[in-house]
Amino acid sequence: MRAFDSSLPIDAVLADLTESLRARPNAVLVAPPGAGKTTRVPLVLLDEPWVQGKKLILLEPRRLAARAAADRMARTLGEAVGETVGLRVRLGSKISCKTRIEVVTEGVFARMILDDPSLEGVAAVLFDEFHERSLDADLGLALALDAQGGLREDLRLLVMSATLDGARVAGLLGGSPVIESEGRAYPVETLYLGRDPNRRIDEQVADAVTRALRAETGSVLVFLPGQGEIRRVETLLRERVTDPAIDIAPLYGALERGEQDLAVSPAKPGRRKVVLATSIAETSLTIEGVRVVIDSGLARVPVFEPDIGLTRLETVRVSRAAADQRRGRAGRTEPGVCYRLWEEAATGALEAFARPEVLSADLAPLLLDCAAWGVTDPASLAFLDKPPKPAVKEARALLQQLQALDDEGRITETGRRLRDLPLPPRLGRMVLIAGESGQARDAADLAAVLVERGLGGDVVDLSERVERFRRDRSKRAEDMRRMAEGWAKAAASSANGEKHSSGALLTLAYPDRLAKARGKPGEYLMANGRGAALEPHDRLAKEPYLAIAEISGGAASARVLAAAPIAPDEIEAFLGDKIEQRQEVTFDRQARALRARAVRRYGAIALNERPLRVPETEEAARALATGLVSLGIDGLPFSKALAQWRERVMFLRKAEGEEWPDLSDEALVATAEEWFAPHLVGKAGINDIGADLLSEALRSLLPWNLQRRLDAEAPTHFEVPTGSEIPVDYGSEEGPVLAVRVQELFGLDKHPTIAAGRVPLVLHLLSPAHRPIQITRDLPGFWRGSWAAVRADMRGQYPKHPWPEDPLTAPPTRRAKPRGT
DNA sequence: CTCTCCCT
């Protein structure tokens, strides 16, 4: 076997590995960071008999990692990259006829195997850092296994991983052996600082940083979930850290290249650094001099929501594997220390590994690649985790809408052209169709600022971002301009059409996100039915229509991140075939009336409308009925008599049972279409509805055979001994109430009842001045009992009224005693 | 808890 100058932990297992791969085509190698697998394994395998003049392909998840691996291997051989060891990444390749090991990024490999499924001239594919479980790595492995199953039984596949549970992937590889290696790292002491849920994470992190700067030597690397937290911690630290020998450097993806380099470079002699980073610093890059890691334990991850076809960000607890990876950054060059912002006991509750990308990503690109491979259902390929069905369904629907797939899910000619463009399918379609009218370059520049975060600044207005991008002289902008030029060339036709706005072009990619201004400034409604908002002072906030490309946040607080204005005539030109003309009748709660309109509608958006007369249909009547009752039964024009009638019926329902109709608020709301709507045909609103109409509608609920019983058993009035007809109050909680001056009841020896004698009236006995004296359900008992005391009390107060000793024999009266008696 | 990371 090939000899190396220095020894690495991986050397101990290299013999096992080569022996295994001679015997069977697939193997899994589990080796922690520092083992040396990336640089040693490909060089050792190169001398194996089964390679025989063929090539090895090594997959790396990032360009940075690919370049570093190629560099290190070439240096081991005393060569430059591009000789025995080559490199193939999106921007630029270094390959020659001498090249035997190609180091490629995972995305490049997916493209290679799709273009050449038999992988001609390739002896083995080595998947490095497979534990990161990127979509491209999962897809690449699935396709390679498929190729191995049919076209290339001799192809060798080696999956290398730092923290994977090896058994699962070995199963996927047909029960291949798992070879394990030791790693090499310096010890890192772990301190658990805990987390106070009542304080902001930013402040607790800042506290931990100041504490670490006092207690430890060396530079500090802080892991935070995102840009917002990084900026807030930075502000806190600039206030608190007064030592001029300490530099604070943020580090995240959208940052300018120069600032990133500043953060990654070692601290200057005699100085210390505090690097505030996202998970960008978790793998691959090493910052010299870091011996303290502070881990917030949080990460921001994308979550695709199939229902709305949108990717949203979520802040989550990191996995145990990621937390260990973060801690390991403190022990790269010397022993270190890691402060964790959670309780030690909480570590066990963390997920073991991060969610593989395939489980939460937008699967449209994957589905298109599968279709290009000839597979309409990705579940038929060997994925370690099956692509989830809802996301597959959404991806298929989108690709069919873009005409990239046919009804059976097979790739179309348009689909092939889309796949040739290295863009997400929506943006690819925009560039292709714009190309048909000679605007490929405008569309490509738009796609560029959408694909590359931070390019052209972060103003919402995409036209402005494109202008800035075109003037930008940075390396990144130059690279992207060259790429955009390539996309445009692939899509261009000789046609020279009318020039359209950025907004119009964007509807080619995001037809479902056309938005119309709502009442309040900055608030919009999108065609997909969801709301989105701009800052009210944003220049775009005055626009009546926006073509939105990106939004953030949950359903309640979606914010517009990237958009361009679009004119009504462009909406007609670009989306005209999907605009529907409809007659709509809606209930206006404010006016308590129906409004009928002829509406031209695109999805959830009403583009324009004109008022119509309310149609005299049953459907309109139903809408009015349910609309009016939804505002409350009390709001209907009840006469006093009708209100009492309703209470009487309800009283009998309670007293006698459900043969009596239910007239409660809930029941009337629920059945409005039956009792109310038939009376509302031809009516437009509350002003057309009088007490008589309501009475007729409600009284129709009472069957005719019950109407006579109603009068008999729940009379509107009760006749007392004086002959007075006193109204009964059926609305009272305590039961039907008869409020009557006590003198009018003289002579009555039985308690008054209703409901065929079953229900006693609640008697409110009143003084001559209509003040309440007593409440009783037993009048004879009252005469016998309390009357004497009442009489004694009242006689003084009302001397002119009769207070006889025996009320049963006294004549009832409405008046005071006749003068002189 | 107001946009993570990477790639064709």
C-alpha cells in the first residue's frame, strides 16, 4: 500500500477498507473529524486493481471543502490541482487528461450522472461528509445505486461519514460492511450555563461572552441562529467590551466576502477575536486561535410548506450531532472549552441528528431530476428517507403547471430545457419564456439577485436590486453576471418583442404571488389567498399591484422581502387567460345589506368590479338571511308583541317539551336559511325588512295546530280578580312573572297558573306605588302567613289604601279607599 | 424568535 510521510488515525483501517472493496462493491466508513479520511482514502484506493485506469470521484458538500480536499491531496503527491487530482465545481474546473481523482461538489455529481447514467470511465464514487444529508447527496446516492443495479454492477460506492448511524446506510447499500476509525482532536471541557426562559437569548449570550473573555484565554467563536441575533449581540458587546485589544466580527452567508474573510482570518498578534457566527462556521472552516466556543443551541432551518408552495424559516434546537460539531471547533489546534446555553440534562432531549434536507425541502428540482432519470415516482428509488408525499405532490403540481412534466409525470421538452438551466424551476421558466420575447437577459439578472442572497442589496424593490447588481464591481457580482449571461444565452431566441417590466417577468415565475393593495398602506392580498405586508413607508407601499417573489414569516405576519410593481395592462397581458369574470353577491356587515358586483378575479384577487342590482334569487336571499343573523338575532326588527310571542313559545318548549320549536338565538342562526330566507327573495338589506315581515317569517315556524294551544297555555295576559288584564313577562329567568298590586288579588284563594295548570306564575306583589313587596309562588300561603306583617308595615305608608285583616273576603280593587269610609 | 445554509 502507498506510504505516507506522517501517520493519521485512519491508517489503522485502510487495509480493512481495501480488502472489503475488493470483495464487494459497497462499503460504509465512519470516521470522526481529524481521522484523515478525506485526503487518504482516495489516494489509497487509486492503487487498487479494480480501478484499472478508471477514475475515482470524491463528493464534497461545499465548494470550499472540495477545493481544500483537492489541494491537500495534490500537495501529498507533490503536484498542483489539475494533474492527478482534479476539481470540478460550478464556477470553474481544473481537470486534465492526467486526472484520476475528480473532487466535485454534490450538485455537480447529480448533473454528471444525469447526463451519463453509466458513469463511463468511473470506477468508484466516494460520498464524503454524508452525515450532512444534503438533498444532492441523497439524490446522488439514490441514482448511483440505481445505475449500479442495472448498467454498472462493477461500480463501487463508498459512503464516508463523521457521525452517521452506519447501520441504516449500510442497509441501503445492500448490507455492506461498516468500517470504523478513531478520530483525532484535542480535549474540550464542556460547561453548561443553563437558559433563563424569561430573558432574551441575545443578553444571555452576551453575558456568556463577557464571562468567557474574563475567565479564558484565546479567541471566542459564538454560534447564534441568525443575522438578527448576531446584530443584537454585536450591539450589546460593543457597549460592554471596553478592552481595545478585542475585535468583534460577525460571520454569516449574506455578508460581503471581505467581511467574511475578516471574520475567518486569525486574530492579529496580541489581539483576541470574538466571532459571532451562524451555523456557517459549524464545519469545514477553521478559525485559527479559537479555543472557546459559546453555543446558543439554536439554528434557523428552512421548512417547505407544500400547502402554499413556500419555504419559511424556523428557529429550532440544534441536534446533538451539530452541538458536538460546534463544540469540536474549540479543540482544532489546542485543548479548549465550550459554554453551552442549556442545562446538561436537556442534552438528552436533543434530536440525535439534524433533519435530512429531503424531509423538509422544496422537492421540485428533485422531482424534475428524477423525471429526467426516467422515474416518475421518487419513492421507487433507494432513498435513506423517502421524500414526503405532500411535498412530492406539490412539486408535481408545480412542474405540471410549468409544463415541465406531462399528466403522467414524465418530463416534457420544456422540462428538459428547464433542467439545462441551473436554476430553480420557477426561475428557469421565467428566463425561458422571457427569452421568447427577447428579454432573457433582464430575466436572468432578476433570477441572479433572487438566487444569490445579498446581491444588489436588500431593498424590497427588485428593479432597484437589479440596477445595483449591474453596477456592482465585486468578484461575486462579476461571477454572477457571467453566469446570468450563460442562462440568458441558453434561453435566448432571435425574437424581439415588447419590453416588459420586472414585475411582469416575475409573474412568469410566481403567478400565485401577484398581490393587490388592501385598505391600509403597505398591506396586500396575494392571489394564493394569503396576506403580505410592506413597511408603510417603503416606496413600493403606494403601488396598487405588486409581483412578489419572496416573503417571510408565518401566516399572520408575512413580510414582503422582494417584489416589483406591475401595471394593470401587464397583468392582463401575462395572466389574462387565468382571469375569471364572476357575478358575486356578498353581505356587507357594515351596511347590513347585500352587495352584488360583476368581478374580474385572478385567484383570490378582485382585479376590478362594478356594482349590480341585487338579484332576486333564492341564493341571494340565503346570503342575506345568514348574513343578517350572523350579526345577532337582537339586531332584527322585533316588535314588542313578537318578542313576547317568541318568549312564550320558548317557555312552552321548556315546560312541555320539544314539540314546540326551538327559537333560541343559536337555533335561529343555525336555521336561518329555512325560516328566514324564503321571505327575503328580492330584498337587499335590513332597510327592506319590517317588523311584519319578521313576524311572518318567525310565526311560520309554529305549526298551526300549536297556535291555539299557545294562546291557551301561554296567554299574553292574565286576568286578575279586578278584571285587569296584566301582561305576563315570559322573558324572566325565574319563570313567567306576573307583577301586580296586591289589592287587585283580594279574594283569590288559588295561586294563578298557566300551561294547563302545570306552571305557577311567579307573583311579584307590588305596593300601591308599584314598589315590590314580596315574591311568591304560593298565594294562599302568603295570605295566611306574611300578609299580617306586610299589612302592619304598609298600613302606615299607604293609609288611603285598603289593608283588610282578611284579604280573602275583601273586594279586589285598583283604587284607594273611597273617601269617607 | 423580524431570513439559515449550500449547490447545478
